[in-house]
Amino acid sequence: MSDKCIVCGKSGDRHHVIHKSEGGLDTPLNYICLCPEHHRGPMGPHQNPEVDLYYKLEIQKKIEETFSRKYYSAIEIRQISQISNSNLKKFMKTTRLHKEGYDRNDLIFFLMGGNLYRNDYMDEFLTEKYSY
């Protein structure tokens, strides 16, 4: 992972897009790099719900593109997502194993901390924010 902020290119730190308090995991699929200003400043995801939602939608899209097949084996999930063995075991315990493998949709839901986001959430958010 680059140590440059994805917004301005300054030196930055790892940000968990799906926050650990939201069930986010320590995996490169859940990281972006943000400088202190774009991380915790007024336009950062910790202070601005719109920015937070935008990053969540982007990460979900990245995960959906990364896991494009319908089924995956546990070994493939571990290799591709780089989640810890303990998180892989948690996923395997809470998810149905089909004869073809683990379902992509269950995996995406797990990697997103048990939430899925739709693009129209952003439209709803903006409508609420700017309606009088």
C-alpha cells in the first residue's frame, strides 16, 4: 500500500474504510491512505458522513471486482483477501459452504462488516442534506 494520501499525495497513514467498530477487518481490501487532514479533518471520513459513505461505496466496488466469480475456496479467500486465519475461521463458521465453495455474496457481506451499501444511499444522503 502506498504511504501517500489518495486525495492530495502527501504522506499519510492507513485508514480502515470499514471502521473496526463497524466490523471492518485488517486486510488491504479495507485500507486507503489518507494524510492527517484528509483522515481526521473536517473533510475526512471521521468528520464527514458523506465522505465516509463515498469511501465505503468505493471499497465495496473494489471488493466486488476482486471477487468476480460466484464461488471461492477458503484458500482462495485467504490468498486474495489476505485476512487473518482467525477471521477466515470466523467467516467459515458463520457462512454456508456450498459444494462449489463459499458464495461470493456472503464473502462480500462479511468483508464489508455485515453491511452492504447501494449507490442510491449517496443520493438519499444528499437529498436529506440539502432539502429544506
